[in-house]
Amino acid sequence: MPTTPSSLTGPCLGDCLSRRHFLAVTGATTATVVLGDVFPGRVWGQDPQTPAELTTLSRTPIGRLSELQADVPVMFDYGGENAINTCMLVKLGEKAGGGIGEDQDVVAFSSRCTHMGGDIEGIYNAQYKVAGPCPEHLTTFDLTRHGMVVAGHATQALPQILLEFDGDDIVAVGIVGLLYGYANNPTLGNAPDSQ
Ligand code: FES
């Protein structure tokens, strides 16, 4: 169980953390504690009691670190030949959950909104490090916290792409979370089931 910061236990006199901010901070902390031992340096999940769904796929180079510019998203397709899914690779410029690189700030996510599949391809706010708002119903996802929802209708985080380095190459090796529109993620050689 996460401990409650002492600054949050007294009466709120105007400049307290908002409830949403509080949940974001404590939720991310709890997920880090629970999952950190399973995926050292790479942790995911909004509900600390539920293991993150991890799908491993063939290693796919998606970009080069030397060519990435901070806060400039790069789009790529991933998910296997039977389930092409457009994704967003971005160097956030600040440490992120699941981030790789010297600053642990290189992350990638599906760009299909988890609410109803809205297209958030390339919609990125560099100031707040979020994807969105989704053009359909305005859901916004925090890319520093495993794509968790920070506003809008969606209840599931954006599926995060598991990344590794191979020299200068950035390589996608799996997906954490369920791609929108499928009952299960693709696995090697198998097509996913449509919902
Ligand atoms: S489809 Fe994105 S918020 Fe509804």
C-alpha cells in the first residue's frame, strides 16, 4: 500500500494537490513498487493488483537514437503483420516509466485511443508530455506514466511498446497492454481475435 504523504493529510487550504494529481502520484508509485521487481527499469500498469499484460513479438527496428529529436514524435507501424497498429515513438526529455536511454526518456505507445479507437497519431503536447487530447472525446494520456489516462473518457492506459537498444537502433520487442479493437494481442505467427 502506498503511504500517504503527510502534506496530504491535513485540511486543504487552497494549494493542495488536486485529487487527480494525488491519484496520479500515488498510483504510479504503487505500480512502480509492485512491478519494479518483475521488470527492472520497466514498469507498467494502473491497478497495482493486476499484472500488466505483456505480449512479446519479434524484434523490429523502429528508429535510431541519433536521429531522434526531443519532443518530435516519430510514427511507426507495429503489432505483427496481421495487426498493424500505428504507434508513436518520442524522446520526452524527462524520465518516464518504461523509458530507455541514458535519461530513460525514450518511449513508444500505440496511437489508437483506448476509449473508442480515436486516432491520436502525432497528437503530442511537449509541455505536459501527454498524447492527446483525442479528437473524438478528448482523452489525454500521460506518456511519463505508462500512458495512464489523465483526462477524458478512456479508462485504460495507452498500450506501451516495449523498447530495447541494439547499438544506435531502437528496437520494439513487445506490447504492454491490449491494442484497441482486439480481444487479444497478436502473438508470433498468430492473428489476434477481433472484438
Ligand atoms: S475515442 Fe478517444 S476519447 Fe473517445
